[in-house]
Amino acid sequence: MIEANQIGVRKSGRWILRKAGVKVRAGELVALIGANGAGKSTLLKAVAGEVAPEEGTVSINGQLLADWPAAGLAKVRGVLSQSVQLPFSMPVIDLVEMGRYPYQGQEPGGRIREIARHCLRQVGLSGYEARDICTLSGGEQQRAQLARVLAQVYRDEAAQERFLLLDEPTASQDIAQKQQLLSLLRKLANEAGLGILTILHDLNLAMQYADRVVLLRGGHLLKSGPPEAVLTPEGIAQGFGLKARVVHTPGEAWPHILTCPTAVDLFQNEETSIP
Amino acid sequence: MIPSLPKYRSLSRWLSAPVLTLLLAASTLLALLIGAYSLPVQQIGLVLGERLLGLEAGLPQTLTYLVWDIRLPRILLSVFVGGGLAIAGAAVQGLFRNPLADPALIGVTSGAMVFAVAGILFSASVLGVLGSWLGYATVTVMAFTGSLLTTFLVYWLASSKGYTSVVTMLLAGVAITALGGALTGLMTYFSDEDELRDITFWTLGSLGGANWQMLALLVPLVLLPAILLWRQSSQLDLLLLGEREAAYTGVNTQRTKWIVISCAALIVGACVAVSGVIAFVALVVPHLVRLIQGPRHRSLLLGSALLGGLLMVWADTAARTLIAPAELPIGILTALLGAPFFIWLLLKTKRSL
């Protein structure tokens, strides 16, 4: 389990995160949401170990982040930043194989290639192995990077709980790819038992796929819990300063969030009213 | 993102390590034959047999001297200088994630220059004791010291609280290089005619001073850091994704930065010290190998070292034969050939985008 408690991060004397925390269990998909500047990325970086918080602690599988050896940590948690730029192009398979760095010298080249192919298949990039990365679309490049991170935490038999930390992985995906990507993450959580913490901007995706949602505002933790409990009109109004409706459609398993520029009453099937 | 060129990828077989090694060995032997005095193969074979296998061939001393004491150390020196410059260039380009990076950017060359010029000017006066003790090696020792000091100054300027910023290092390198240029210029301005001539020749680069002692000093200073660099191949691969991603993947980025910078400084410092300034090898060779072999450092570093050595053997052979019995400074030759080639490569890459 990942546990971040009472995290405080200061930049140039100003607190940009205070008393924020998040828990991610194995097999769980947790969405980190909030307006720009709410501290989502900072919290993710603190959990990833890139930013050392002034207050609070982060532990993974019961061990403080600072006590993890670099390679050991890399084996149990992979991080994908929002945009990763390569200065030189290379075949897609090479990029994915680079993810196996923590296992360097511990497995033969053929095995690394096998794992890389498997991870490319998972992100829907089978057949792209020999393609040059610079010939891929932005969305495909992002998925190739995800495959690299998946290769990093890949294990035949998981000895330890493993986690993925993702910063807005759907950013450059089209609407169909967003659904595919989130259902892949859901599947990785359910079947491979990965604990996933991901920043999401699309509240409907969070509603649809997340087990829990963590809502930040102004560097503070506003609400945390199951999507339907957090993504209420009140929650969205507090977190984003935006009027929204949460609409249940008959036959749909989850409600839809509709944001409104005005208070015009366009929708008949609303369940909750705007505060 | 700089693409690799798929149509050249078929060349990768021909630029693979075994092929390059063979070519390098063949070139070394072939270059022995070529010079102001052309020598037949049999005589070269006899000299090598006499020296390496202890055969008694009864050869004239001048011949043995020419082959064994003049040409062979010089050719081997060009192999190590070319290979060293190219592998250091490849590693530094990887670290800076920039195909235009060159070890000169972090101040190695300008530091060597300042100290070498100071060595030329003051070896008799200020550096009296040191100068008389080291003799002709004064300039070499000074250049090596200067390159290391400057690089570590740049590294120190870019570091704070245990973190070294690659971008600051680049900026500090530019500033220190400019400062070095000014100091060199100042000393040049106040030098007399003989000194001026020495300075000019040192700046243009030459492998003419090669001998076995020099080689014995240079080889470990190139080979050991080169091996250390090669062992950082996977780390350098991941640094292509940026420091953050590399750290997330388990790379100790601070350690890799330190190893790459200090090894590159050792190699380039040693090369510049024995040969003066040789332009473009550190820039063009890695670029060429990367286009063909791709950017992964295991093959890139090895390929660059071998190709750099190979090209330098021929460049130096050309330098000492084109206007024989006089010699062209090799620095001029590498820039004269390297720059147009690099431009051609850029145009080629641009078109394939």
C-alpha cells in the first residue's frame, strides 16, 4: 500500500501543498482531481519521491520512501510524466526495453524483448515494435511510454504490491483512446493487482473507472472517497468553482457529470440539484 | 526529435563493431606503409616481426626507427585520440540530450588552451622549476591540468546542495569558454614571434610529437574512462528521457552525471594535451553513428570509439602525406572535412523529416 500522510510542500516560502494525503491499495484505481494549481502534480511528485516534502511522510509497502534503494523502488512503482520528450528517435521496442533497467544484468535479452512485446500488446501497440517513435502520433507515443513504465514494474509472480503513478495519461488521447486507456488501467488494477494513482481532468472518466477519488483545492485535501460521494455538484462547485449536474441515465451503471456555463435548466432527469 | 534514417539502417551491419574493428586494424597496418617515404609491405612485416616476435632480420636502423619509433606510435596515438574524442562526444551528447553538444562546451578545450598557452609563454620564467623538470612535456602537462580544472570549475558552478543542473553546466561552460578565450587572446597578444608560432601550431592540432612514452601515458587515460563510460550505457539511455524519468526508473542520475563529466574531461583533456585542438571528431562521429545505429549507448559508444579511431588514422595519414615533406595541421583537416560533411548530414536529415 502507498500511504502519503499530512504532506506539506513549500516552494519559495509558499505552501503549495499542506496536510494533503492519499492512500492507494493494491488493485485499486485512485483518481487525483482538482483545478489547475490545486497541487495534484506536486502530491504525485511527493508520492513518486521526486519532491521531498517538508512535512509528512510517504511510505510504500510499509517502508518509508527514503529507506527504499533506488532499484528496489523502481521495481515496485512506475511513474509516467505528462509529456516525455526524446531528443533522438529510436524503435518503439527499444524504448519499452529501457524500462527493464532495474533488472539490468538479471535477465537475458530475449526475456526483456518478450516482456516489452507483452507490454506493447497491453497498450494496443502490437505491430509497432520496429516503428520509429518519431513516426507515431502524440497519443501513440504516450502509450509507448506507458508500455515502458509497465515493463518497469512487470513481474511474473508479484512478490510485492506494485503501483503506477500517472500524470494525466489521457492528455493526448482521443475520446475512444481515453476509454481504452482507462479500461486498460482498470484491467491492470483488477487482474494484475496494480495499485494505480492517476491525475485525471475528465471527471466522467473518474466517475466511470475510479474506485476512489481524491479532490484537492488550493493545496489542501477537500474530499476523498468513492466517486459518487466526491463528484457531487457540491464537490465540483467547491473544487472547481463550477456549476455542474450529476445525471443518472436509466440503464447506465454510473451517472454523468454535466458542467454548465449558466444556471439554465436544460436537463430533466437530474437527480441532484445545483446548490 | 531527431529521426534515425531508416534507409541507412541497412548500413548498420557494415558499421557493426566487428567490422569496424577489422577495418581499424587493417587501416593501422596500411597507414604504416604510407608516408613521406613509401615502404613496401615486406619491410613493414620484417620490422614488426623483429620487434614483436624477436626475429633477427638484420634491418637497417633507419628503417626500424622510421616504422617502429615514428610511424607506429603516431598511428596508434591517432587511434586513441580519435576514438577517445568520439566516445567522449557521444557520452556528453547523451547527457545533455543534445546532438550539438561537444566536450568543448563544458570548458575542457578552452581550459586546456589557456594552460597550454601559459605553458608556452612562461615555461622558462614563472614556471621555471616545473618547466626545466618537465622539459618538452610542460605544455602537455599544463594542458591536461587546465582541462581538468576548468571542467571541475564548470561542474562546481552548476552544483548546489548535491544536485548538478545540466542546463546551468552548459551555461557555465559557455561563460568559462569565453573567459578562456579572452585569457588566451590576452596572452597571445603579449607573446613574441616564436611563442606566437608555437601557440598557433598548438591550436591547430598535430599528432607529430607522438612517441611511445606519450602513448603509454595517453592509453590508460583514454581506455579506463572509456570503459567506465561504456558501463553507463543503460543509464545514459534512460537519461535521454530526461533526468526525472531516469530517476523514476532507478538511475542514480547524480552519479551518472559525475561519471560522464569526469570521464569525458579525462579523455578529452588527455587527447587535447597530446594533440592540441582537433575539431569536429567529437561532434560528427557520434552523430553519424547514431543515425545509423540508433541512439542506444551500448552500440553508440562502442561504434563512435571505433569509427573515431578509424577516421583519425586516415585523417592523420592525409595530414602527413598530402603536402609531404611538410605537414598539414590535423585540426585544420578535420574541420575542413568534418564541417561540410556535417552540413550535408543535416540537410539529408532535414529532407527525410
